[in-house]
Amino acid sequence: MAELHYNDFQKNIRIIQQTGIPKNIDLENIDQILLILPKKISNNIWKNIPQGENLKTLITNRSSGGLPTISTRLKNKKQTALHIGKFDPKKETHESLTSARKMIEATSNEKSGIIAIWILGFDENDEESIARAMISAALAAKFMMPEYKSNPSKEKINSIKLIGMNKKINLEREIAESHGNNIARWLTALPANKLDALNYIDLLSKLSDDLNWELTVHKTEELKTMGAGAFLAVSQGNEDDSAAIVRLKFKPHNKEAKKTLSLVGKGIIFDTGGSNLKPFSSMLDMHIDMGGSAVALGTLLAITKLNLPIEVDCWLAITENRTGPKAYKSQDVITAANGKTIQTIHTDAEGRMVLADALFFAAEEKPDFIIDYATLTGACMNAVTTRYSGAFTNHPYLHRAIKKSGTESGERVWPFPIGKEFMSELASETADIKQCSPGGGGDHILAACFLNEFVDPSIPWIHIDLSAATNKGGLGHIPTKITGFGVRFSLNLIIERDILNTKS
């Protein structure tokens, strides 16, 4: 397996903050400057910028209208690259993060080295908001995704400076979110022969030792005694005994845990579709089908970094969905951990099978809240594209908080309904419930309705169908196709929306 970039995930990333208008000498050792200005630039602003009058003429005559508005160089010994962008601070978070990504991308044409972010001409609140977006984008761009080239890429951004601020700001949240998002993206990007189930579990063990998480690995024989027939139906196609449901537990350090949260993630290391084999185009990128588990893990890591006063269980259902003589088949009847029998319809609907048992085990611990993450259905991508993810809940009063968290975090979600009215589509003549509908219509809704059967209705639960797990060209502040979508959204739910204390 590739070396896990422990330094990228776990060391405190150094961001230098310098208040007050910088002097020319302060800019001498900076390789590239990102200067963020308002749409309307007053003459006083230009007076604070080196070579301001020349830049004013340049931006008037050569403005691209995009981001950056212009790119040029300062006349100093370093020939510092200067990229100027005009921002509208009133845009929604997703647009602000996208603008920040475009500005950071301007530095990628050469070795960035030391980059400085200078925000000028805004009021204090807007200045801080833009700074947080720019830092988030810079941390995402700084992170090196896995690659296996004989001449690997070199890191372009060595350090980040925030200059010209009215006051220093606390960036612990942005750094913690970047740790969580980076590990989610990194793991999701790993090829399945580098991150097989055994390597994944070994990695989780190392992280647990380092981060003081409690680790429990439920392997096949134990899962049989636990009655996890839905999970084992999928894993039985594996030739080796590598599959497991892993439980990680975080307890806050030197703080009382006021509430308990369970995070559940789909960890299908590679998805062939099973006996109902996927075509080539659908199978090509199925190493990413463990992305839900990576987001659950990334959220746990961010919570740990922030030492939030909650106790967290993280349940990861890790296996492959293979073909072969032992693989489960259509019309098999399976008994899940909660005793419900399932008539299997399509072996490529394996995600809801492994989540069913993991959700039941999570709910048995009686947490105050459950969130699960899964790259679950193509139907959700058809419904909301890969720019949004779908959200479902057994407590409809949470719809407002879900939408608001998507807007505020910039990781946008759209709530869909679930309920008994849809269950006629999953009625079975041979078992308690069908795994899915043979017709396939509205499968994202039916999948969530299926999962709802394995969650204690008294426990508030949100299911995230990660249709935005990948988006060509990046998404928001994330520059890579693999987005790690879900970590920022989850922290907003937990911190700003305070969902663990929200009542109907």
C-alpha cells in the first residue's frame, strides 16, 4: 500500500498571519500574491498597493472579467507574480469557495513556493469570510493526491501567508476540515489493489493508535454470530476473509461528552456489480465506491482535531462486491441483523445491504443522532447532478437544517422524501422486504426507505447519497475530481445547526 501521508493529515499546517498594510519589503520573499479586491475599487485602495496606479490602468485596460481579473508581476527582485481578483462578498458560500479555487488555481502555472493572500477594501466581516474561503481553497490545493508515477509531482505550495488583515483570525476549523477532507479524498482516490480491505483496516488501526480512538474489528465469524446476514451476503463473494465492519470510537479529551453521534459509511473497496456485472463504463471508477466510509472517517478526524464535546462512534462497512461461484445472487433470501428477511433483486444494490447491518448496530448503541454516507445510487445523480448530494431523514423537521447546512457550508444538498407510502414498491411475496425495485424508478428514494427499516425510528437519522463524491473539474474550493464532499456539511450540521440538540 502507498505510504499514508501522516504529515498532511495530522501535523498542524502552518499559516502565517500578518496584520496591517504590508510594506514593499514584506513582499520581497513572496513568490505569488493573490490580491482580492471589491467590485468597486476606490482610489484609496490603489494607494495601499505597490505600483497601484500602474495596476489601476492595467486592470481598466486588460480586465478579463473572470478570475483572476488580471495577472502580472511586481517590479521587485523576486519578480513576484501578482494575481488580482474582484470578489462579491454577498455571494453564497459555494460561489465564494468556487471563486477562491479559481484564484488559487492561478498560482499553479509555476512553482508557487510561498503564496500570500491579501484581502483589501472590505469591511471586517467580509474580509474574514473571504479569508476563510481562500485558506480553505489553498489547503485543498496544497494537498498532494496519491500518484504512482516514476517521476512524481512535486508540491507547489510550500507555505501560506495571510497578509494585510485588520486582525488575526482563528483558523482551527478550516485546518480541521482540510484534514478531514484531505484524508477522504486521498483514500477514495487510492486504487483498489493499494487499498484493499486488509490494508484499509491496518490503516485504521494505525490512525487509532495515533489519535487515541478505540478500535473494534468485527470479522466474518463474529459477524455470523451477530446475525449480519445482509453484510455477509455481499462479502461472501470475496476469496479471502478480508471483509469487516469496523467501529472507531472518539471520546473528547478533558471534556465532558454531552451527546453521542454515530457516523456510518459504505466501504465497498471495489464494486464489480456482483453477479449482475456492471458494464465497463460503469465499473471503471468503482474503486471510489468506498467514498462514503472515507467521508465518515474524515468527519471523525475533523471532530477529533477540534476535540468537540461529543462522543462519536464511526461504523465502516468494508468489503468488495465480487463475482464468482460464492457471490450472492438475485432472488437469494437474506436475514439481516435486525431479523428482517430481504429478497435480493439486484446484486449491484450492495451498498444498502452492507449499510443495513451497520446502521442497525449503530442504532443499537442508542446514540443521539446517526448520519450515514454512501455513494449509493445513480438515480440521485440523475436527480441532482454531481454538483449536489441527496439527503434523506426519518425526522422531516430536519429538512430545513439540512438545506441550511448545505448552503452555509458550500456543500449543497437537496432533501428527498421517504415514508411508508413508498414501501409498496419494496413489498415482497417471499421475504419481509425487497432489496430494491426491479423497475428502478426513484431508486434513491427507495434505497433510503429500505435503510430506514434498519434504524430505530426514535433516533434522528440523516442519510447522504453522495452524488457529488466526484465532479469533473472540482467542486467549490476542491480542485480535484474526487471531492471528499460531506465533511464541511457535517461539521456545519453539528456545530452551527446543533442537530444533536435539535428537537421537533
